Amino acid sequence: MRQLLALGECMLELSHADTALWRLGVAGDTLNTAWYARRLLDTQKWRVAYGTRIGTDQFSQRIADFLTQANLDTTWVQRDPERTAGLYAINLEQGERSFTYWRGQSAAKHFADDPDWLTRAMATADVLYFSGITLAILAPQAQRNLLLSLAHARQSGRTIVFDPNIRPKLWRDREVMCKTIMAAAGVSDWVLPSFDDEQTFFGDTDRQACAQRYLAVGASEVIVKNAGSPMWVASAQGAAEVDCGPRLTPVDSTAAGDAFNAAFLATRLHDGNAVAAAHAGHHLAAQVIGAHGALVNVAP
């Protein structure tokens, strides 16, 4: 059996149950992708694991229980007696989301402190998935630990998948953010950027320029997501536009990109090509934006 290991921060999520009440759930960008991937990948062929750090308190246990109930392998979930889980709330306006975070005491900020732990965890996986948020929450030395471990994992034959998922408020400054994201792309095989963010922070003139920038630093394949508009898929073997039809109006755009990544991965890992995988990603994301919250029970 092969294994997909997602690395990052798993948080408590507050979303509106109605106008007066909030619903407490569990989510986080790389967790969302792992959750959807578990539902799409063949359970006889693929194990999906999550690597992070949580506390030992009741709210952290809620996360641990959630991961187990979602059939995610928790072997690489560290426990921290001094810290707890981060919390965020989803704010919606006309279907577009923004977030308010409370993550000062998040144990996940320390999941990559130990290089030996990273080496052991990555040795168990065939595919490793991480994001710009995974990097952004870490101290500089932990960032270096993670990127060095991923580089070694790639050299040993593992497939590294990276979503830049740009969140500038999490970074010390724009220069550090952009430099670190490009370093992460340089140790990755498949990179899954979102064009609107890339254009804003890297100045890309079009989707082709975005893809070429990531290919130039060492990525093997780049899928430029485009918020429902035509995407661009590129590799050393060629490039193609992927148009999935009319742009949809979201009820809640939370986790649309995370769901896209999961369906892309599941299709690609089931021997699909990148264009077919991009169509699969769009299909799942289109369903997810039609409901509230990050994790939505949708048809495959």
C-alpha cells in the first residue's frame, strides 16, 4: 500500500450555523486536502496520513478524534503538553470568505522543529503534500528543516506536491514570503498556484508567466488555478489551457482550492494525466463552493 502524507496545521473552525449560532468544526488547508483525498483515493491502494502537532487538552483531542474518524492515519500527529490548537472563524460576504485567526498558542507552529522526526515521517510516504501556510506558521529554522527534508525526500524518489496558498498576513514581510515560496517550489515536483494571488505578489503578467516561473526553479509540473476561469497546465513536455465552462457564483468559497488539489492528486495518482486531473479538481471544487464550511460531503 502506498501513502500520501500531508503536513501542516490542523485547526478548530468556527462557521455560521445560522444568523445567531456558530458551528465548531475541524479544518485547515492541508487537512482539507487530505480529508477529500481520503474519500477519492482507493482505500485498497492508498493510505492517507496527516503530520502535525497538537496539544493534550480536550480541544486538541477533538482534533485527534476527528482525524481518526476521517480514516486519516495519525501516526505522525505529535502531542505537545504546553500548547493547544489554533482557532479560526470564517466570515462571509456574498459567498467570498475572509478569516479571523487565533493561533498564538498553536502547537502546529512547532511540528517541524525536529529534523529527525521529519526524516522518519517522510520515509513512510510515497507522496508528500504541503502548502505556503505550512511554511508560514513556522519559525525560520523550522522552515529550513522542512525544506531540507523535502529536498532529500524528492532526491530519494518521493513525489513532492506544493500549493503556495499565499497568505501575506502570516509572513514577516513580502520579500521573505516570496523567497520562501520559491524555495519550496524548487524542492517540489507538482506546484498548484492560484493565479490571482500569484499576479498580486509576484507580478505575473499571465498564467503562462506564472507557470514558467515555477518551472524555472525546478518544479516538474505546474497547474495554475484561476478561480473558475480557464487554467494553465505546464511541464517540460508542453502546456495546455483547461477551460471548465462558465464561472460559478459561490455560496461559500472556503476550501475550494484545497478540494481542487485533492481531486487533482487523486486523479493524477490513479494514473490520470494533468489535464484530466485539472478537470477533476474543478468538478469537486464546484461542488464544495455550493455549500457552507470547508469540509462538504459531496459526490465523487
